[in-house]
Amino acid sequence: MARLELSHLTKSFGTAKVLHGIDLAVRDREFVVFVGPSGCGKSTLLRIIAGLEEASSGRILIDGVDVSRAAPVDRGISMVFQSYALYPHLTVFENIAFPLRVARLPEEEVRQKVGRAADILQLNDKLHLKPGQLSGGQRQRVAIGRSIVRNPRVFLFDEPLSNLDAALRGEMRVELSALQRDLDATMIYVTHDQIEAMTMAHRIVVLNKGRIEQFGTPMELYHHPATRFVATFIGQPNMNLLPATVVGTGPDGLTVDITGGARITLPVAFGDAKIGDTVEVGIRPENLTLGAGLTMKLRVLERLGGVAIAYGVMLGGPKICAALAGDSLLHEGEDIGLSFAPQDAHVFDANGAVMPRLQAPSLADEQRK
Amino acid sequence: MQDSGRTAPIMARSGLSEAAFAWMLISPALLFIGVIVAWPLAETIRLSFTDATLGGESYVGLANYAALMASPKFYDTVARTFYWMFLSVSLKLIMGLIGATLLNAAIPGKALFRILVMPPWVIPVAIGVIGWKWMYNGYFGLISGLLQEFGLVQDRVALLASKTSAFYSAVVTDVWVGTPMVTLFLLAAMQGVSRDLYEAAWVDGAGRWYRFRRITIPQIMPVIVSMALLSAIWTFNSFEIIWILTEGGPRGATTTLIIDTYKVAISSQRFGEGAARAVVIVTLLALFSLAYLYFLNRVNRYYGAK
């Protein structure tokens, strides 16, 4: 297993620059997820690590060795594709054995390795079938099997679950996490789904427009988003952003007037913010409770059972969403009062950079799952 | 349900049964096929039992077939036709595969090469073949000239004048005409192969040749097999190329079944005997196609499952 380092990695396609100097250090046996909206460069980054694309500049090091110019097979990586990329004319056995056949291993060794992979992935009774005869989840497992048999130093996954239905995706998520623990391997996983990132990753790389917005543990990103982008990308439902004006600065933090709402003092390190600055107050739906302070006109209420998600608008226009107790007695169309604890709020300046929170929940600073 | 809902009133009004209505619907197509395909076929079979010439005809039973069976020349022609077909189709497939692979490669200007492949197919066959006839000519032909220029031969070579060289020259021309289409079909099939498969194999260390052998070929196998069948039928019945080059000569060296049939039925106007030959061709091709379709079905079942 291995450490992976990227330094000053850039990539341009013609005049379009898709990666702007990526620096990243993945620890041995770490499960790192690249997450971001489509077009953020996450798949390109993965393909560069795999050796399927060449970086325009920068270096890739695996265990300290520069592999930037090495062929994929010499990098000691294996990759699972979104489409699974199974060979339709080969049986499950031969699909899994493919890399071993390429390496011309003796038949005995091939049988043994494929058998072990099939054991891990519960594919033993499927080895004689063709991929066309398998379900989506089984095909996914075959693709993983093919990457296991090579004993790679780094596993790469390119959106491996996005072709599966929701129920199966949840199941495979758990299986992949378990697999990572069993194989004790370094894994890089690309997805656009923040839930996959939150649930599986030791650390998450949030990418936006070819740049790393933030790299940290799931709870670090959740509690200490570095930018407005990360704050709204991580967490479900999305964080509310309420426009506000700075009306005071002091030792307790920043005092703001929330547009259409109350005046509140928030415990953040406000840096050089001055009175009169426009900021955004970020508050997660799950941190809002029924109370006084903000008034919301309730438009739609989604009752999920345990929680009820309330969607509406505040006085003065901004949209707001609150995750409330499932049995809250509310009716669509009425005005409801909401409040939040000042220490739960995030504040972003006009450029989208965060003002660090002074009181953070304990898990937020945990370094590794 | 929707259909019967719509047709029921028509049937009720016209008093037609459902079956009669169905026949009515397909009757135009049936009539068309009857006139274009079925009647000529039936007429050919009927003619083959006669001694029809321009002067008239009378029933002779199986005499035409008996004469064919007793003729060693006819067996030679059948064997030559199959050899011609086998050689030409194999070469077309091999050249087509090589060409498609090259055109599919990421080389600069491949769009231009794709266009340059077309001429043999786009130029009217007669024009192209006349060009070849000139090149093969011993007195002013390009090939003979070049061979002499480079000192490979002492004297003029008239490639269409001797039996063996005429046969292989005809094969070369037939391959020239037939390769572009095979190339384009195989190219289309290659472009349909998912890029992920190649990338997955590359990540696993498979080299160019390995990827070609274990991914490209199996993935396009159904197309290769269907192209082989189509190409075989066309080559079997390929008439104009041989006719323009050699008219089946010298001394029958390039006479395939279709040339033989033409000579007998049209040149000599012995329609009855010609028709018997035509029936033999239809029977052979039908048997050949049946065997092939069976094979194709198996190939598709083996490679087709996505």
C-alpha cells in the first residue's frame, strides 16, 4: 500500500485550463474521495493519476517515486470505471483474470487469485457467467474483482456507483467501506455525490473549477467549511445563506443585522471586517429550530417521518430551509418563527471566504475516521 | 386493443374477416415481391427443364442437369468459383481489417485518409476495372513497364494472357473494388467499441496487439462475420469485373459460375442450359447462406451479450 503525492499538477485541453496547480498528499491506507460538481476536474485528476491522461505540468509521486511519465501498469494502480468496462465476450472468471493473463501468470496462480477475489466479493457461483447475465451490483463487483487481483498500491474508483439504483448504491457504499478496511488499501474515489463522500471518506477533497477548495475529514468540512462553496456543497439539505450587514465588532465576535431578520452576535474570527460590510450568514437547516428571530413564510413542507423539511422564504426575499422535528404542527402557507444558536452560524465575506468559527463541536477537529 | 378498435369498424363495414383484412394490407408488397422475385425465379426453374433457345422450347426433363453433372468442366468451374470466392473474401477481410485499424488509430489527418479509401468503391466499377485492364496490359501496361524498368523481368508480361496470372490479377482487382466497403464497415464497428474497455485494458498493462486481439476482434466479430457473408455472396456473383478484364478467359481460367451462366444463356442463347446453371447457383448460395446464418447466430450469441 502506498502514499500518493501530487505536486503543482495542471492540465489544459487546448486553451481550456481544467486543473490549476493541484497539491495533495494522500496518506498510506487512506480512503480519499474527490467530490465536486460536474466539470470541476475531478475525473480528469483521477485519470491523470491513473496515467490515462498526461498532466500538462506537475508531478505524481507514489511512495516517493515520480511516476508522472510511467505507463499505468507501472504505477501500481488499478481503476474501476463508471461503466464497469467489463469485456462482454469473456466470462466473469476471465474478466477478473484479465490483468493476470496480460501479465502471463501461470494458470495455477491465476485460479488461486481469482478464487480469492471471488471469495471476498461473493462471486463464486457467478464465475462461469457472462457480464450480460449479471445484475448491476454484480457487474460492479466483477469490476472491483478485476482491480483487486493485481494487488495494486492505489485503488482508483471513477464514480463507480452512479449507474446503480438508490437502494443498491446504499448497499454498495457499505460494502466498499468494508472492503477498504479489509484490503487495508489506499483508495481514491471520485464522485459528484456528497453523501458518498461523507459516508465513505477518511478525508474529502472538494474540487471546484479545477482547484481544491478544501481537503479535510468529513466532519471538518461539515463544521469548518473553508469557503461558501464547500459550505453549500456539503450537507443535505443545503446550508442556508442569509444576506446580512455588519453592525458591530467586538470580543464576542461579529454583530450583524440579518436582512429581514434579527440582530445577532456571532462568535467568529472576523479578521478585518468593518461596520457596514455585506456578509452572508450560513446556517444549516438542521440547526434551525422553531422559535423567534427569523420569520419564514412556509411554502412546502416535506414530512420524512423523523424530520420535516420546511421550505419557504424570509421577509425580504431570501430562500430558507429548515429541518424540524417530524411531528411539528405546521401548515403550508403560514408564517413561522425560526431561531438558531449563534455558535452554529457560519459567516462568509463578500468573496465567499469563511470567517473561522470560535466555538466548534468536538468531532470537527478529528483528523481521521 | 387499440388496433382492433380502429380496424373493427372498417371490417364491419366491408364485411371482411380479420384474416382477409390482413391479406389485403400486405397484398401490395406481396404483388411487388411476386413480380420482381418469385415469378422470375419460378420462370428460371421452369426454363431449366427445357431446351429453350431463341427458336422455341420443349420440355427435356432433367437433361440439362444431367449434362452438367456429367461435365468435368462444370465441376472445375464450381471449384474455381469457390476458390475465387474464398481467396477474394479472405483478402478483402484481411485488408479491410488492416485498413480499418489504421484509420481508427489516432493519427493526424485521419479524416483525409478516410476519404482517400473511398475511390475504388465510388468510381464506377467499369471505369476502375478498365483502368486495371490497362495496367495489366503487356505492351503499354504500367505493371509490365515497372517490372521491366526495375529489371525484374526481361520481356513484356501480359498478366491477363496466361491462365494463372489472369486468375490472380482478377482477384487483385476484385479485392481492390471490394475492400473499401469492408474497411468502412469494420471501421464503424471499431468506433462502436467502448473506449472504457481499451482504457481498462491499458491500465491492466495490455499492449496494443493484446488489446487488438482480445478486445477489438471479439467486439467486432459479429460485424466481421456478417461482412464475410455479404462479401462472399457478392464475390460469388461478381460478374462485371471478370467480364471486363478477361471475359472468363484465357481458356476458361477466370470462368466462374456466373460467367459460365452468362456465356451459355446470353452469349450462346441456350436459355434452358443457362437456367439450369442459374438454379445451381441459387441452390449453392442458399445452402451456403444457411450454413453461414447458423454460424452467425452462434457468433452473436457468443460475443453479443453486452
